[in-house]
Amino acid sequence: MGLAVLAPAIGAGQTPAGRVVLDPGPVEQWVDGQVGPALKSSGLPGALVVVVQRSGVVLNKAYGLSDVANHTPADANTTLFEYASIGKTMTAVIASQLIDAGVLDLDQDVNRYLKTAQVSGPKVTLRMLLTHRAGFDDDITGLFAPFDGDIRMSRAELDRRLRPLVAPGSAVACDNQGFGVVGLILRDVTGKSIPELYRERLFEPTRMTNAVHGRPADGMARLARCYTVQGPGSVRECELWLYREGLMGAGGVAATGADMARYLRMLLNGGTLDGRTVMSPRAFADLTNFAHARFHPGMPGGGHSFIQFEEFRGLEYAHSGSIPGFSSMMKVYPDADVAMLVTFLGGQPPAFEMTPSNVVTSLQRVSMRDEAKPGLNVMRELTDKFADQFIPAGRPRSSEGPAPLAGTSADRIGDYLGTYVIASNHSRSLIARVAGWAGLVTLEPAPGGKLRLGGYAELGDYHRVGPLLYENPRGDRLALAEHPAGKYLAIGLSGGVFKKTNAIESPAWSVFMFIFAVPLLLTALLQLRAGAPDPLRRLARFSLAGLVLVLAGVVAEWEWGVRLGVVQGAWLLPAVWRLALHAGVVVLLWSGFWFFRAGDNAKRWITSAHGFVIAAAAWAVAVAMVMWRAVGAFPPQFWW
């Protein structure tokens, strides 16, 4: 694809080298016209927008309030905003410094560096950790502490958590706990805390004078508050959270817009800023080497924490971040000499605990009214809209690898057709794993040798542009690959990876079967009446008892399983409710078998049709427990 010659976008010019020159006036006018109305219509309390180029700051502006109760305006130079997972990029900067200095080796077993914990199971390397390919538990329940709480973690808890659940290195899948391990490594090899390392190796060299990792010295005085929002006039404050010790490498930075402007400029300048070297050219090149985790030569890749995107504006890489109360997106366009950060308050649940009580609270507090959603979407899409407005497109793809894309040999595409589940769906949390089965993608054949994603007709059909590489009419790509762990599908970028599955490995059907079977089983209450036939009454008693035991076990595991079994290492109470769940499954199976054996002639069976429905529902619930791998799950402090 050739480089198109395009007229400059409004408010921007282009240098001969293709870099964009932004005019601050039109940029501010455009951003004001987007953010102001969006906050008003959505009810989001406040926001921050930062736009920079190598030479300086184009825009650093806060909008709305940082503290609704006290009517405190958000200030881009003094208010501290939380950036959540964007902190992973800063952890990667520090790790790259130490790799460059020879302190760390990308391909050594990480246990060589860890002193305060050990990773068990398959070998995990720093390269896997920095590219989100270590395969740790996707559930982060119990890894946050209240703002005034204790963030320390015992060696025993760390050891319980640090075990990959899938084959390390098999696929890119957002790995919070993997970056938590990177933080532990940095701490153990330097002998300094994560806040100290951030300050000495990043904040001071870049002169991010207000930035902190963790709890600021002055407490909440300058912090933007946590909010959940349902619409204008429906804003509720939530609790600020801190990352616990084993997760600190995955986030926890609070900084002003001025601080983040300096960080973005450092990235645009290749690791230097105002004559100060934060990282060597070699270290920066390694940080942003997107071949570290490239799914296919023709797909955008992954560097150390950063993910490459494809918008035909030259190289683009990004990282997002979300934590209760805060949502952020950071994008860097080095070829165009532009970087941008958008952060807004609200739009996230009040906590990340995957428990029934928190799920109910979250659904109540983040369910935005329909009239408020367009404004929220404007904030979520602001970086993309800005690029459309100010950065001319039409450049060649920046993600082409060294391998040629042309090829006439036919792909064995039949081997790849079928259902895929998101690669990050691995957790010892029963509910987290089951919920992940809802996000299935189906790869289907389309006329003319093309491919189609079932249920996503708006994306169009994908035509072949190279071996196991396909492209839709918009230029979005889809790639396929086979690894020892199975067949994989990447959609759009190397981080959007799905693993081919089947009805046994990821039984989404069992979720619907369970949801349908439980109400049917509850109709057994009708057969507890005095006039009911004895076999039906006995079936009803036993099947309902089994259902109560199963539901009690599932709810108890969901509410307290991670907290007791993983965080505290308790085994007695988890063993009690898991035994109850197992007993319930046995009772459900036995009640159905007993009822079928109790029938002595066809006439009785016909008149007992309701009994067959109850028995079938009992078996369906029991089968669901087997498919969810809830049966045989011992010892309780490990995994399902």
C-alpha cells in the first residue's frame, strides 16, 4: 500500500518528514467542544486531557470537578489522577533499564531473581511477563486494599497465587498478576520498594515532580475522588483503592497532567527529555520492539507492556488503564510526533472483587441511563476522534514483519473453523471462569474462500492477504496460528487473542442449561403438598435438598473462596462448603435415578410427567457442576 498525499487536518500541518505540527489554539477549541458537552450529558464529574509533541506541551487541561462534595475544580497541574494499568508501562521502563544494565536477563527463569516469593509450575521468564504471556490467574480479587489499609502480603499468599494456569508463552492475554511479579523482581534485585524505584528511576529523571506510586505523603489532599455515575445528578463517591504488594508492578501511579505530559514527551523523544537520559537508546528500542509478541508477521505486535495498534498513521502504540472510579487511555504516534492521554472520573465499578455482593452493588451503581451513554462514549473514544481530526492517515502499515505476505498455497482453514474463547479466560475463581465463556467468537466460512466472524456482520467478510492472514474491507486484519497449546485466532492486534475451544473445554451451553434447569427444579415445591404421590414427594424433597446444597456451595465459593482459600490460606471452611456442593451433586443424581427406578409401569410414568421434568432438571444441574469442574476440586486453597 503506497503513502497517500493528504491535505493536513484542521489545526495541524505536516513537516516534510511527515510529522504533524499542532496548533494549540484549534486543539484546545476542539477538545473543549468534545469534553464539555460529554461531561454535562453523561454526568461524569471530571476529566483530564493531555496532548504533547517532542518539543513541548500542546494541551494540558482538566475539566469539571475532582471532588464533588467540596466543589473542588480539577486542576491539570495539581490534581493527582489515578492511571491504573498505565503504570505497567512505567514498570516496563524500569525493567528495561535493568535489562540494559545487565542486572536482568529476559530469558532466565524468574525464580533466579525472586527472593520473597517463588513461581511454581512451568518455567516463566521475564520476557513472558513483560509481554503478557505468563498465564497467571485472571481474577484479581483480594489484590487491592482500602486507601488506609495494609498493602503487605505474606510469603505464603504470594506463593499460593504465583502459579501459571495455562502454558506460559502460549498467547498474549492481559496479565495483571504477571506484572505484579515483575514488580516483585524489581524490588528483590534492587532491594528497594516499588515507590522508591519509581521515584529514583523515573519520576526524578523526568522531573515528574508530583507523581507518586501508592499512597501520597499528604494522603487524599490532592487526589481526585473515586465516583460511580449513572447520569447527570446521579453521582456517588466510592472508595479509593491501593494495589497490594504482589500487584504493585501492575499499576498504582497517581500523577498530575503536567507529570504525564513529561512522561509522554520522554516516550516521543526515545527515552530522553530536556537533555536528561531516562533510558538508553538500546533500552528504549527494546521497550518498544513490537516483535517481542507479534502473533503474525502481518499483525500489530506487543512490546514490553505496550501494545501496537494499526490506524495507518505510522507507528502507534498505546496502553489503557482502569481502576474503580478512573478510566484512562494513552496513545503515542511517534511518526507523527504526537502523544495523547485522556482520563475521566467514573465509568468503572466501585471495586474489582468478583463476589456476589460486589457484583450486585456494581450493577446498581454503574448502570448508566440511556441518555447518559453517548457522553460516556465520547470520552471513551476521544483519542481515536482526535487522531481522525489532527493526524492525517494514509501511511503504509507499520506492522509488516520481515516475512512476505504473498502466498498462493491454500491454508488448511478447515482446521481453524469453530469456536474460540478469549485467551485470558483462565482463573481458579469458578465464577470468573464461567463468566468468560460468554465471550465466545465463532470463525465461519464465507463465500469466495473468505472468513466471517459469527455475530459480527458489521465487520464484513475477511479475504486472504497472506498465509493464515485475512483482511476485511476496512483494513482490519485477522490471523491464525497453531502452537503446542492449541490453535489461536488474533483479531485486529496481537493482544486480541482467542484460543480454539470445544463444548467440553468451554461449555457455554452449560451456563444456559443451568439457568434454565434451576427454575424447573424449583417447581418441585409443588410436589411437597400432602396429596402428592409418594414417589413425587420424595423426589421433590431430595432434589430440592440437593439444589440447596449446590447453590450454597457455589455462592459460598463465589463470595469467600478467593478471600479465604487464596488470601488467607484457610482450608476448613472452604472444605465444608465444597463437600456440601459435592454432596448436593450426589443427591441430585441419586434422586433422578431413584425416581426412574421407582416407576413400575408405563401408565404411572405418563401420569408422573412432572417427575420426569424434575429429575431431568436435577441431572442438568449436576452435569453443569461437572462441566464447570466444580466436582473434584480439592484441596480448596489451590484451584478449581
